Amino acid sequence: MIKDELVATGVRPTDGRVTDVCLTEKGDRLRKPAHAEARTIYDQTFAGIAPDKVANQSKAPYPTDGQYAKLAQRSV
């Protein structure tokens, strides 16, 4: 993803043990279409399975666009 210029990485100035990874402008332009494609695959995978059964199988719910934005803001 670095080679494709989709993400940029850098050592966190306050903690050299941490490598921050952030979307580039190019990566951010692809975020929504990638999310839509992932959502389609997710929906097809769990089609016909009751939502409560899906929730019990995965304790981490599928992130929404808004949740991705919050994660991105935290990493900057």
C-alpha cells in the first residue's frame, strides 16, 4: 500500500515504538468505494442469517464510514 501511495507511515514523535499509518489523498479517495465493496461482501456472506446470530459471532461490529473517520482522526 505504501508502494501504491495509498498510505504513508511515520514513527510517532512521542513514542518511537509506534508506527503511524495514515491514508494519503489517493488512499482516501478509494476508501468509500472499498468500504462499499467490503459491505457488499459482508452482506452477501451473512445473508439469511439472523442479525443477532451474526452479532454473537462477531463481537466487533462492522465499522461504519463515521467510525472509520474517527479512527483516522485519532491516528493523525
